[in-house]
Amino acid sequence: MIQIVEHAPQEGPYAIGAAIEAAGLPTRVCRTWAGDPVPDTADDLVGLVVMGGAMAAYEDFPSRSAELALLRAALDAEVPVLGVCLGAQLLAVAAGGVARPGNGTQVGWADVRMTEAARADALFGAVPERMRVLHWHGDTMDLPASCDRYPVQAFRIGGSAWGTQFHLEADEVTVGAFADAFPEEAATAPGVVDDAPAELAVLAPHRDGVFHRFAAFVAERAQQTVTRAFFTRRAATWEERFADDGPRYAAAVERMELRPGRRVLDLGCGTGRALPALRAQVGDAGLVVGIDLTPAMLTAALREGRDKDGCLLLADACRLPLPTGAVDAVFSAGLINHVPDPATALREWARVTAPGGTLLLFHPSGRAERAARHGRPLDPDDPLAEEHLRPALRTAGWELSRYEDAENHFLARASRVAGWSEPAAENHIAENDLAG
């Protein structure tokens, strides 16, 4: 779900909404001007769009605190964000910047120029060096410059949050709606409405390209975003909530029967509860790597001192940055139920595992216990059900040797089949030497 936050009836998403609709992405609109409450978490969001408004980002207004909290949650979880005008200023504040009054009101069609950083940007890399856009604002923020009167016109925070001071979303309906809502400001820019058709004819291909790229960016990362958002909010209390699971993890790792000097991955390692047991099995000469998609979980692992037991790596478990046959074993607790395609994940884990290597899938609760805890029946399509897991493992290059779905734990052990090869092209993104 893409959350859109509106501050005024005339300041809707316009071309942004059209691009999102064309991509088939569902949206939910929070109309703060009508009293809608701002969501208090980013848990179910794959994207966040915060539109403009007449209020100031540096002054209090009814939804300001809730919007800043939502933006901070989105930034922490790397949810793709697009902020426009007021939304961009709020994004800057959420990221630790400062919003402030600008040098007078800027209304009308005028150039912005792209900085050097824009050339490699996922959204703005294809736009021309100079582009005429619609300005309608009186405030600004302290971030790197890109325009003479209002130096901050567009910016990116991290790898997935963008803000635009100008109204790139504008179409002819937008210009008319703004002029009707703010007639005194429109009067300071003669021709802002009359010139709109000609201006938009030139702007539209670049405008639509930016927003179609944003929609594609959101769609491509959707499953990862939902997973990361879910775990980010829970990372700080994860150890406290599951403090009693340590012995169960240690017992599961014992079942892997790893020899000293072996190389093992903990995929979806979370706060690293399995890392001490894995290190104890492979010894000082072995290699232990904990991989997780959520930065907040790895931060919690560092806080627990788990980096002393293994290397911590931020990566996608379905596209591992490792060479073929790099490790001797894979441990994974609960991850299969959170990846977008379990079959793809199992193939990728087989790719990085040497023939004869071990895969252990684990959960400190049985499938029935987990379903009951969440108030639902067992899912007949659960990828961990033996009738699904056994053939999926075999197709991916594993042979299931042990399957336990007990009341207080789930465990499946498989061996990497010798002579099996990935039927499709390898999808690793780098060849890294893990030796030593």
C-alpha cells in the first residue's frame, strides 16, 4: 500500500497518482484537511507520498507531529518516500534538517538546474540539465543548493527518499486549482495559468518519466519494504520479547553438526541469536556471517555484541553478494515465510553452498503453535508444510533428510545435492572472497 498524505483539497497527487495507478499499485489517502488521522506506523507501507499545503513545516499544525513520526519511521525502514513542497520540507525536518521562511514567495514557471548528483539519481538521472517547472512556495530548507533564489529545489536522503520544492506533479488541473485557491499569489505571476499548456507540453515527458520511475522503484522493492518496515519497528525490543529462545537456537545449531573451520551463513539473522552457537561449532578458524535485510536488526545485533561471534552483513537473502559454493552451511530461522518467492530463495541458498553442505530451517515454535498464537488455522499453502517443502527443496538442489514440526519447534535439515546446477543464470551481484 502506498500512503498519500494530503494537506489541502487542491493539493492532490495529480501526475504522481496517475503514475502509481498505471503501475497497478494500491493507494490509501489520508486527507488531513478533512480530519483523517495520520497512520502511526509504516508497517504495511511500500511507499509514502506527502503533498504540499499552505502551512509551514517549521510551525505547529494539527498533524505535524504525526507526519514527522511517520516520515522518520519510513526513513528508518527505507520505505520509498516522495515529498512535495511542504512534504519535502517535512521530510527534511524528519531527516534532521531545518525548514525556514524563504526569500519571498516564488510563484510561476521558472528553471531549475540539475546538480552533478542528479546524473546518477534513480529518478532524476534522465531529466535535462535545465527544466522549467511550476513554483508555488514561500518556505525553504537548509540542504545542498540547486537554484538561485530558492537553492534547495530537489534532494534525496539515503537511497529511497526524495523531496521536491517545486510542483513537478502539476498538470493543467493543478494550475487552475492553485490559482483558484490562492488568487493573490497567482496575481504575482502573470501568465501562470495562460502559459500552462505550453509549459506542460514541454515538461510532461520529463515529469511522467520521474514519477513512472518512482512507481517502478516502489514496485520492485515492495516485498523487501514491507519486511523491513515490519522488523524495523520491533528491532529495539526483539531481544527482550524473545529472551527465552536462546537455548532453542543453540540446540538447533547443534543439529547441524558443523566441523571446526567450516563457513556458515545465518540468513535473516535478526539480532544474531544463533551466532554464538554457530561460532562455537566452527571455532576460531571458521567463518560465521549473519545476513539481514533490516539495518535496525543489525544495529540491535551490534548492541548485543554479536559482531564478536560473526561478521554482520546488510544484504538481500534472495540475491546474496557471494560467489558460487562459498559456504559449507546455511542456517535460517523463520526467513522462508518472509521472502517473496521461497523457491527462488532456496535456489540462491543452494548456489552459494558447496556440494554436501547443510541447510537448516528452524523456528522456535511449531507451525500449529504459531498459527494458534496469531488466531488463525494452519495455512494449507505454507511453504514449510512438508508436502510443499520437500519437492521445493529437491527442485532447488537440496535433499530433505529430517523434518520435525513439533509443538515447541520447527526444524528441517537438508543436504546440498552434488552435481546439481542452477538452471537459470546466476543472479549474484558480486564475486567476493570469503576466505579467512
